[in-house]
Amino acid sequence: MQVENDAADFSSPAALSDQSLLADIRLLGRLLGDTVREQEGAAAFERIETIRRLSVAVSRNGDMEADQKLDALLRSLSATEALTVIRAFSYFSHLANIAEDLHPLQQENGKEPGLGATFAHLRKASIGVGKVAQVLSNGWVSPVLTAHPTEVRRKSLLDAEHAISALLIARQHARSKGELARNELQLRARVSQLWQTELLREARLTVRDEIANTLSYYRTTFLRQIPLLYAEIEERLDGLRIPPFLRMGTWVGGDRDGNPNVRAESLVTALRLQSETALRFYLTEVHELGAELSISRRYAGCSEALEQLAARSGDDNPHRDDEPYRRALIGVYSRLAATLEELTGQQAQRHAVAPANPYPNARAFLADLEIIDDSLRCHHSEVIASQRLEPLIRAAEVFGFHLATVDLRQSSDRHEETIAELLAAARVTEDYAALCEEEKQQLLLRLLSDPRPVRLVDASYSDNTASELAIFETAAAMRKKYGRESIRHYIVSHTETVSDLLEVLLLQKECGLLRGTLAPCDASTVAADLIIVPLFETIGDLRNAAGIMRDFYASPGIVKLVTNSGAQQDIMLGYSDSNKDGGILASIWELYRASTALAEFFAGLPSIAMRLFHGRGGTVGRGGGPSYDAILAQPPGTVNGQIRLTEQGEVIAAKYANPQIGRVNLELLVAATLEATLLSHSKTPPQEFLDAAADLAQWGMDAYRGLVYETPDFVDYFFASTPISEIAALNIGSRPASRKPSRKIEDLRAIPWSFSWGQARLALPGWYGFGSAIARFLEGDDGARLALLRRMNNEWPFFRTLLSNIDMILSKTDLSIARHYAGLAPDHALAERIYGEIEAEWGKANRALADITGSSQRLADNPALARSLHHRFPYIAPLNYLQVELIRRYRGGQTGEDIRQGILMSINGVAAGLRNTG
């Protein structure tokens, strides 16, 4: 497949820098075209090329004659022919993504955000390295990988794409034509491999599959890149060593909310495989270190502690008698091998001596490494220690034997059901659910102050209750096995009341995770193993968040319990459901208000530190967008060196599949956290900004809910004019698309909700209501209100980031394509009426952005993305058109396998091309 060479794209210095990117895309497109011609025949290749040329003419020039020809050609294709076309354009999108992801690594742009720019800003603000080190020493930055069903690529394809990425990097350093030719031949082989590999999963992803997919990013990126990032930070801090603050989290294997496939067994599997990943990495590094440290006692010497460590190794090989470091590391390897066997049941690959005496914990392993490190540094070998040993020490500090903290999550409704059954069986109360909130709180606090359990040893509980209890029991066992950091957080979805939090405390008490009671006599010792993390999701929940936390901490004994348990309160804010509930403006504003109110409350509770956990998704409609900008846009005083945020679906692959790109993204998280902590406290927005935002949020919510929840038959239109039903059949995750078996939008998960609108090229959750809100705000304006909005855009990071994200999502919409999807609705009058409303609001949104920013061109402040979309759109459009055509045939009764596969593959291709799915 060819890529058009539009000379106008290279009219500026910034665009000229993209020539290498387009060269890579053209190379990959040519190799894909050659592969199609070779494997599918010349006729198939020419058909694809004709479609490509017509689509370019339509997209770039608005050629109506080309549009008619393209439509006629696509409609004439058989299902088999359509499937080949879809495969070609889908793979092209994947290949273009590989080249585009690498492009920033090949540029030298000092204006890009990162640690260098951040430390320059801090120096300019007279903030010294001591203050920065203090923030990091008390900080906690944690990207949390989740397995939400937005990742549409198989692991096999991710591996092949990673190999192509490595070959493109190697190509930049080729020293001869022969080397370039060999590189191209290898690329051709990988492209051919992609073409011959099934794009879609034949069976739905299992939880174990999701665990394995997630762990691949640790092997390729996190285990090596995070220690290197620490080294860079400490170098910028003039050598000051900081304790671990950047740590990984995961929901995979512990997130039960709406996923019946996650049970106690999943948690055991997740932690066993995580531990194996960490330990095998350590084993490899220790083996390599042992090969390098051939240091002779005669020439370098060593410490007495090192000599003792070597003596305990069990290695009596006379050839190594004068090599104490190597002998010591053989002993370390032996203990690690024994630890691997004890924690995972697996065997190490090599043994100089038999596995023996497993480490009781990661701290003991670290102690041995530190003995080796101290001896090297005291005997003129500091340069040797810094190369491999220092990164290994840092990895052991960060990842331990557990690799990442597994969060547990469940809906508050399930907790209530479990508590109700426990209390009924114990004859405490027959109908706990029927109690009012005050009565629930009083009862739960009384039970939490009583050392006697309410769980009966010989009772026969329902499967649901037994499953919930098993999770808590397993968590207690896993913490003992893998360490306290292996499971630290328990997230309560749909937190609406104080009792929702107290119920989880009682479940901890019943399963051995709570020591002591809330009774005054136990105040000095009461502590919980798991931090109870409320998740505030809907607009109403966000508005009540601060009040719920205030009432929770007013409950007798709670302040002391949390203080004894680590004095840390995590609070999760849900971007997805709040947006589905109230639209983009109301969601983002209520998140801002909730964050501010929570920060104010905890400022008055100095004994407890608040850490916000941001549940951001891939699309703007679910809180997506650049993480760096999103962190800087947080309200002043809400970061304080503490932040957790979810990384979901295809975003994980885009950010972390390539080690170098992963390093950049991790660096940006740290940089943004430092800036938000140290540079934003004095930037409290003026009251007039806050008042305007509140008005806009309410009016935006009115417009959004007016369409989505109050328009008659809107649900029918949504299900008919988007591929939501077909998306539910795509094997892209282990959980169902809806929380309940219904067609209610309230029950639909936010992921398929956003995914469907993105496929239909409307991306409605990311912008709808914005235009109406701005139009209402400017009614009768004499210029003062527009001037205010422009000031907000220039001076307020929160508002600027909001507009930037809406700008980005609008740039990915295409009304001409969206109208084809509207044509799928059998009720044409309904479709015309609702689509007309959407089209009108789209126009308002674009005019509003133009009025505020002063530019009618989308992405005027992001020319790189604008150029990317300019080149991508002609290659995405055929996928959309064919998706509509095949859905029409499928819903009309044609049931061939090629039709089904074509629909699902087109979903994959559009998602890859737009790079924002769920």
C-alpha cells in the first residue's frame, strides 16, 4: 500500500522533521502492499489500491465523483473480497502506529515536557534539589494497569509489532546499503508474519490471558526502565538517594466489579505469575552479574561481610576459591531459586549449587545485594557496582517478590448482599438491606467494636457470599506469602454512603484482615490491612464525596484505625461513569470540585494523607488525553506528590510496549507530579473562573441528558446506528459489555458506550453538550463573557486542558461517515431527527472552540497530531464504509463467516487507526 506524498505537508520546519516518519510509514506500506500482491494476487492488490486512491481523493479534496465511485465499489464487494480489503487497511493502521510511536524518540525537541524541562522550571522558581528530594521521598506515583476490554490486539500481534519497532530503530543506525537491505528483508518477513496471523481472537480472552498480557510489559519495559529512571532522577538531585516512590499497580486478577470470571483463584494465579516474573528477572540479573564479577581477592580485596556471604554460598568449586563475589552471587542465586520454587512451584533454569534456604522476604534478598554493593564501593569498584548491581538493587526495592500491588475491587451492592446474609445467618438482623442508612451505620459500628465474629463456622452460605469471603481470606494468605505490598487497596465501586465503607471493614474483620476493634479500649492497636478506597463515579456520587468522607471519619474509632494502618487514605474518582451520566463538561467539573473539596477536608485532618486515584480511560469521554497535561490541570493542593491513575486497554500498549517510549511516559508522570506539587499552589483560579465553569457544566449536562436520557427512543437509535451489538461479540476482554442483561444505557459499561460512538465516528461522549453550554453562556454577550472564556483558556490549566481534549476528539469525528451509520437505523424518521440534533450540536461545539481559541482549524496547537490525522483518515474511511455495509448485510440476515469476521476486523482496524477506543 502506498502513502500519498503531499508536498504541502512539508512547508514548515516542524513538518520537515516528519519526513523520516513518513519515510518509515511508506516503507511499511510498500512492504504490506508487496505482501498482499504476493499472497492474495494482483487483482486483490489493484482493488485495494483503487479504494485507497478514491478514499484519498474524497478525504483530501472532497471529490464527489470519487465518493460515488468509492461507494459503488465497496457495495459491490463480496464478503470475502471485503474481508481482504479490511485486513489490508487494518494492518496498515497498526504499522503506521508503530512508526508514529517511534517518531518522538528520533526527534530532538527541547520544548517537549520531561524531567529536563521540569527541573529547569523548578530552578527558575528557586526550588532546590533538597525540596524536590523531600517531595519524592514522601511521594507515591503509581500507574495502575487494568484489563478493561479496549485492547483489540492479540498478544501474538503485539510481539510481532514489537519486533518491527526494533527493526525500525536498528534501521536508523545502518552503516551500509547491504545492512539496509538485510534490515528490509527482516521487516518484510515480519510484515508477512502479520498478514498470515489471525487478527482476532477465536475465543474470548480469559482472566489468565489478561494477566499474561499485562506481565509482558514488565518484562519488556518496567523491570529495566524504572530503575534507570530512578538513576536519572538521582543524578539530577546531585546524587541524593531517594526511597522508592514510583511503584506499579494492577487490577488484573483482583477486579471483580461486573466480572464474574474473577474469583479467589484469579487472585492466586495473578500473584503467583507476578512473583515468577519478578524472581526470574532477578535470577537472570544475578547470573549475569556473577559472570561479570570475576574479581580476584588477590587484586581487589573485599569486605568481611562479603567473605561471610561467599562462605555461606555452598559453592566449593576450587576454580572459584579466589573469586568471593562470584561465590557470593552463586549463593544468592541458590536462595532465589529456592524462593522461586517456594512461592511459585517453578524451577530455575540453571544451578551451580542446589537451591537452598529460600529468602523469607525481599528485604533479605536486598540485604545480600547491599553487602556486595558496599564491598565493591569500598574496594575501588564503584563503577562496576553502578552498571548492573545498582539497577538490580533498585528493582528489588520497587518490585519486591510481588512485582506490583494487586488492587481488589467490588461493587458496594455485592458487599451489602454478603453482609446481609452473614447477619441473617447469625440472627443479628433478618433484613439488613431494609435498614435505613443511620441504622446500618450504628449496627456496623457496634459489630466492629465487638471482638466476637458474626460469621458462623458451620453455616452454609450462598455461592456469592462464599465467593466474596474467599477473596478476603485469600488476600490475607497472599499478603503473608508475598508481602504486605502485594495487596494493599480495596476499592469500593459505587460508594454512595458511609455504610458502604464500614461493610468492607466488617468483612476484613471476619476474615482476619482487621486487628483489634473500634472499641475505645483497642484504640491504640486497631488496624486494617487493606486501605478502603471509595470510588465515586456518578455526578451525584462526586457531589457527595467530601460529605461521605467527613461522616466516615466522624465515626467513632475511624481516625485512629486509619492512622494505625498507615495514615493513608486513597480515594478513587471515576471519569467513565460520571461522563456517561452527565456529559464531558459536568464530569470534568464535578471531578475538579470533588478533588478540591476532599483536599480541603483532609487539610483539616493533618494526621492522614490523602491520595487521589484517577480512573482515566483511553478516550476523552472516559478521562483520556495526555497524562502530563491532565496532572497539571488538577486543582491546586490535590496532588502533593501523591497520585495513582489507571492505564487501560490499548493505551497500555501505546505507552509501554516499547521500552524507550515506556521510559518517556514514566518520566512524564514523575515530571507532571513534581510540577503539580511544587509549582501550582499559588495558582488558585479566580472566583469568576469557577463560577463560569459551574454554569457551563450545568448547561452542558442539561444538553447531554436531554439527548441521551430524555429523547424518546434514543436507546433504539444508539443500538441501531452504532456497532454496539457487534462490539459485544468481539473477544476483547474477559468481562461482559453490560453490568446487567438489559438495553438501558445506565447499565451499559462506559467502555463499550465510548467505543461504539468512536467506531461510528461521532465520539459523542467526548464533546456533546459543550457547544450548547457555550452558546447559552454567550447569550446577549457584549464581549465581556467571551473575553472571560479566552482568559480562562489562557490562564487556567484546567480549562485549557478541557478545551484541548475536546478539540482533539472533535478532530477525529467525521459527519459524512457518521451519517452512513445513522442510515443503519430502520426507523429513518427517528434517525434523521436524532442525527440532526447531534449534527447541530457538533456545529455549535466547533464554533465555540473557534470563538474561544481564535482558530477555526482543529488541532491548531498540535500540528503533529493534525498531520497524523490528515494522513490517516483516507485509510480509516474504507474500514468505516465496509463496516456499515457488512453490518447492514448481517442484520439483514446474511450470516456467512466472512461477514462476521469482516465486521469484527473492521472494528479492530478503526480502533487502531483512531487510537482512541474505550
